Amino acid sequence: MRTRSLAKEEAIRSIALQIIAEEGLENLTMQKLASAAKISPRTIYLKYKDKDDLLIKLFIEEVLGNYEKAVLQDFAETMSFAEGVKRLWLNAFQYFKHNKPALVLMQYGKYSPLLNKAFGERNIAEGQFFAPIHRFVKRHVASGHIRKLPFEAHRALLFAPMQDLMHEYYEHQYRPKQVISEKVILQCCEAIIQGMLQTTNK
């Protein structure tokens, strides 16, 4: 019986991610999800309080760990600042190219006040995810390579521009010309790197 329940929950999550990818987050409703999964809305509400609860659980349980694993592939905290940031950006680019729902949920998680509450309920502390990146940034601040800013500011500089570029990537996916290529990603990455470096290190 439990196997059937798990399979049903996996189907709900898989279909929710599919709807997000194909129709956008705003078009995901519990009624539409139930219809697509061929189950009653009541079944979904037994597992999730509401749409926000579903989205937060999708983000934490389906996206965050996979994104961390993908972004950290072949990354080492001992890398030079430029080498490390380029590796993070290229990894993120490849991940998001094949995981549009993850990009949407990352944006949702960034702006949702409910996410901090969910982290607190699960005892997810700052630095529990992406710890090598935390140490990487801290080391380059301590050595004077990059400007000293709150880590939250460094995180925004390192990841928010990439996510915005990926939105442009998907905006242009079905247009005559795709303007966001790996070459453009690296050019933008270089601009971010130069902006974060201490003046004396440029």
C-alpha cells in the first residue's frame, strides 16, 4: 500500500514540474494538477496543504539538492576566483538548460517569505547547502582578492545574474535566433568577476 502511495506522490510531483515547465508557475493549480494526474483534488490536499506547500516541498526536495550537485561538479574551493566562478556559471548554465522547472522554482524560492519558514521547520541552516562555495568566497575575501561584502551580497552577484540570463535563454528558445550562448554566458561571467575583484587586483 505504501508503494502505491509513494508512486502516486512521485507522479504528482513529476506532473507538477511538467506543468511548470510547459505552462508556467502561474498556470499550475491544484485542480489542473489533479486532472493531469488522474486523481481527485482531495488526494493532493492529503499530501500538501496548498499550492505554496507543494511548491516549497518541490523546491527543497526535488530541486535544491540536485542543483547543488550539478553546480559543484568539477568545482574546487581551492580554485582561483575567476576559474571557480566560471566553473559555477558553466555548470549552472548546463543544469538550467535541461531543468526549466528548477529555474522557475529557484526564482519562486528567492522571493517567497514562506521558504525561510520552511527552512526553519526543517532546521536547514545557512551554509548547509553549497558549503564549498561559502568557503571559496570567504577565502578570496580573506586574501583580499575580492571586495569585502556580506555573503548575501556575494551570493546575489554570483547567482542572480545567471538566473536572469537563463530567463532570457528560455524567452528566446523558440525565436529565430538564440542570443544566450555559452560564449555570452562566459562574457557576462567575466564582467561579474571583474566587478567583484578588489581594484588593486584588476
